[in-house]
Amino acid sequence: MIKKQYSNQARLRRHQRVRKKVSGTSQRPRLAVFRSATQIYAQVIDDTRNHTLVAASSRDPQFAAEAKKTEALTDNDETAAAIKGLSKNKRVVEAWQVGQVIAQRAKALGITSVVFDRGGYIYHGRVAALAEGARKGGLDF
């Protein structure tokens, strides 16, 4: 009998496996990523208090104004070469900018070091772009 594969259920199983080992503390909170078909979301979470410290997404009103500025991405050829699709794909560019915004908001609260939680997704494309954007924004992980 052929069984249908449910990709989101497989992702949730991978996420559960990762979450057994990865948890955020007050000194080093967890940067969690959720990727939908069209949007990307990021949260900095302190798991000891079960509290979201900072959040950013590609749906934020502040982000809509910043999404217009894509000239900064073409200036840095190292970043564009390191992340496939950063110079061409709109959603990858948005993910990179969400990483920049989450780093900016986290640094405003004094958070400089985080643990990266990819949420069961493969580390490439938009997830990798968000991580690189957060690194360029000043977060250490």
C-alpha cells in the first residue's frame, strides 16, 4: 500500500527532534523561524520564561517601508554570492531584510547572542537568508 507523505507533519517531527536539544535562555534566547508559502516570521524567545522578546515578519507595517530598499543587497557581492537567489528572488530578499530587522530590534533590547532554531526547515534559501541577514545585523550565533 502506498502511503501519502505529509511534508508539514515531517517538518513538525524534525522540529520536535531539534527542540529537544535547542532551547533559549535569558542570556542566549532562541531565534525561531517560521516559513509559510509567501511570508516569513522570526521570533526571539526566552524559553525559561516562555516569553517572546522580539518578533519580526515580512507582514510588519515597518517592514513594508524597508522592503523598498534593495540597493544595499546589490552592493555587498559577498552576501549575494553566498546566498543563492538573493539578487533575484523577491522572497529571499524579504527574508534577508527580516533578518536585518529582527537583529535591529534585538540589539535595541541588548540581545547580541542567540541560538538559531530553523524550525525543521532545511537551512537554505529563505531560512539561510534570514540567518545571514541577522548575522549582518549584529546577532551572534
